[in-house]
Amino acid sequence: MRIRSLATVLAVSLGLVTAAGSGDAWAKGKKKKKPVATKVQPVEKIAPPNAEQKKALAELMGAYKFGMDKDEIIGLLSKQIDERYAEQISATNDVMTQDKLRKEKQKEIQRIKQSYIEFDGKKSGWDVSLIDSEFAHKTSESMLAYWENAGGKNQRRFFFFYEGKLWKMFVAIDTKALADDQRNFTFFRGLMEQRYGKARTVDNRAVWNAGDFEVHAVDKMAFYGSFALLIQHPGMLKDVQATRVANAPEAKKPDGMIEVIKEKGNDSDKVNLDENSDAVDAIINGSKGK
């Protein structure tokens, strides 16, 4: 991408030089020279993941499958939590400890259920968060959150649904274990490419195509101190995008008073408010009514 960008810059620069240099020729009535064709560097071809890399990418899916509804996801998570706590409960003979563990298990399952949200237009804390660009309102989208903190993991997995069906997962990676000089996207991408193979670059993300699904490495360090891996179904993505476009909010009409001020500003720094008394009254009366 860097080579191609450099070639583009050079091509533009040469074009400008040619245009500047041809000015005198045109003044003398000479014919315009044909532009010299520039050689465009070919786009780097990325080999698809091999069998081992596809297997590693598939591990990111876990036991979850696209198309599952929230109850199926909660059922899988509840089963995982049950199994984890069963080991802890059986490891002790203390009745009070066992009872405490059972209560903790129920609280954890309850937190998952309570995390479910439908993006129906009501603002929530998620609208300004590390997942704020992963959903839209009033488009039949919803989400379930789960903190994966077992087996040495410390990450959050977000399940995104469209029309009630799972179509995407967003896994926020804990970066506390990384040294300061490793807390950058170049290093993170390098680690991911060691495991999953060479990635394409799309909208500043590293992207792997695993056939039935895509995996994106996402940089969220600047504002949220985190990296993330996004796993999504390409086919369902098209449906989601189409719905978002169809339900996109209308662009706000320009404020009439502001437009008048702008227009008047072209001729004079002062605005004659008498000419716009109706608009002024509306603003004054409206403010009084508040």
C-alpha cells in the first residue's frame, strides 16, 4: 500500500510538472502534448489462509454459530458457567463456600441476561464506547455482552444480532500484559499475522477472509486502550448495511435564522433583525415558553 501510494504521489507530481511546463507551449499556439502514461504498481496479492490458519481463525468462533438467537447464546454461556462453577463447588466440602459459589454463578448468568440491549433509538452508555461504531439504531439490531475471564482470559465478547440472529462478535483484548513499546497496532497486527497469516488492509483494519466468515483486527488504543478482534458473517453484513441505509436519519434542515445571518454576512457584518421579526419573535417566545 505504501509503494502504491508513493507511485500515485509521483504520478500526480509528474502531471503537475507537465502541466506547468506546457504553459509556454500553449501561449505559442503549439499543440498540447499527450500525457505520458504512468505505470501503476499492482496491488499486493494476499494468499488466502491455509488449512492451519483457517483452523486457528475458526477457534475465534468458539461454540457459537451465526444465526443463533440470544436465548441460544445465553444457554451456551450458562452451560459454560455451570461447568466452571461445578468444578469449584466439587473441590470443596464447605457448605457455606458451596452456597456462595452457587450465588456467584447465578449473579454471573443474570449479568449476561441484563446486558442485552435493543438499539431502538434510546441512547445508552454504548453510544460512546469502544463498540459505538459497531451498531446503528432503529435497524433491528441488538447486543449481548459477556466478560470472558476464565482460563487465564481477561476479555469482553460482544454478541451482535440482526433481526434476532447472531451476525457478528466483537472481542475486546486486554492489553495490560503488553510492554509499553508493544502497545501499538503494528505490533498487535504482527502477532495476529504470525497466527492467521498475511492480512489485507481495509479501512485501517487488518482483515482475514476465512470463507464463511471474516476476521478483523481493530485498533482501539487511542481512546479505549484496547485492541479487538471482530468476527462477522459477510452475507449478513450486506443485509445489515442495506437496512442501515434504508433507515438512515434524514439530514437536519439548516436553521432558518442561521441561514439569514450567513446570507446577511455576505453583504454586511450587521444583520437587520427588523426584516426577520417573525423569526426573532419565534425564538424569543420559544425561549420564554421553556
